[in-house]
Amino acid sequence: MSGGVAQYVGLTWDHPRGRAALEAAIPFAAEGGADLRWEVHSLEGFESAPLEQLAERYDLIVLDHPHLGDALASGCLQPMESVMGDAYLADLAVRAVGPSLDAYRLGGSTWALPLDAATQVSARRADLVDVDPRTWDDVVELSRRVPVALSLSGPHAYLTFASVCRSLGAPLSDGVAAELVDHDRGAGARPALRTRGPRAPNATDGQNPIALLERMTSGDDIAYIPLVYGYVGYADRRLQRPVSFGASPVGPTGSSVRRSAVPGSR
């Protein structure tokens, strides 16, 4: 508190989608008597930095829902019920996209508010690939003709595996079962995860979704990504090489990833 003005420092991730709206809202915070500034860290930091350590330095944190287990274990977050009030949360639940608010509820409390919602989609360069592959077999066939990349950096290898299993009719367990996924049915995801093909682009395994989409819109060595978090700015038709986002591939029964996708802060 300085001169009667409450001072807050927030942390978000360094991308227009992570910071632009928050920075634009700073004048509104000032009107309410708060001095607010935002600092940024990388997408990798957003995905992996320990919340307990960040909470020691920042008043507000933009986080993703998989962090909630660690947050509750360390007690580093305040429930939104005590900060915003039950009436506000009830109103937000009506206006939020899909289950995006529910994604931040755990242990009977709400620990964050959704800034946006995202799930995995396919990304296609329409000038290099005419139509979206419908099935994973179609993706494998496409990879023989054009460069197809997978999103496998950091947590995205697990997220891709989980989504492929879901599309093949083998969703992951809720953590109670002895196995994460049935061994034989989980093995069915391997062909899709090995979708490399003779024209596979180099060094994509270490690139996060933003880096993959940046590469996709700046050159021609990635024509298609079957599962990647969508960032709408890369579909801007003013770009020289815009991306077309579409449905994710389905399994042999026609099961789509989207049915079980949980929105998060992407």
C-alpha cells in the first residue's frame, strides 16, 4: 500500500494471448484504486514453474488447471469464493465457455477464473493440404506425402497420447484404476504417435505449440499437425501463410477427442 493505493504485481505468460487483455485492463484497476502491473515468463515457465514459489513473489498468477493439485497441497492459493464472492462465481458459471470454470474447481472450492478456453484441434496449411484428414489412418497416409508434425514438447507428449487414446476408445483412467490405460488398447495409439513419415520436419519434438505454429506460418516445412492447442492469431488471413484449424482426427469408431476435452488457459 502506497499513499492509500493498493499495489499488486501479477505474472502471466509472454504471448499476446496471455498478456494483451490483462495489460488493457490496467486502467480499470486504477479506476478502482489499485496500482497493477504485469510481469511475464515463457510458455514453458507457465507450464512447469512451481506455483508455490511463484506465489511467494506475485499477488496474481495466470495458471493452468493441471497445477491445482500442487497448489492445494502447498496451500499457496486463495479460493475465489473468499476473493470474489459466491454471487460473482454463480454469474460467471452461467457466462463461461463450456466447463472452463469447472476446470478450476477442486476440493469444494474454485481456485482460479478462466481467461479463455482452449482444446486440442488440428492445424492445416490449406495451400499444402486440401482437406483435413478424418481418421488417424488418413493422417499416417498424409505423412507419406507432406510434412506432418506432432506436438510432443514438455507436457504435450502426454496430452497428445491422452487424446489419441480417447479417440481410439481407450480414455485414460481417473487415477483410481491400477493402470493409466488398458495396455493393449493404449498400444493402439502407437501408430498415430509414430506419424513421422519420410517427409517429417526436423527438430519439432522440442517445440511448444506456439513455436510449431510460428514455424508453420513462416515456412513450408510443416503442412499439418493433428493435435495442437489452437491460437486463433495464426489463422489470421492477413498472414502470408495462415493456418486453418479444424477437427482432430477420429478413431475407427468415429470417436472424437473433443468430447472429453477440458478447456484450460490457452
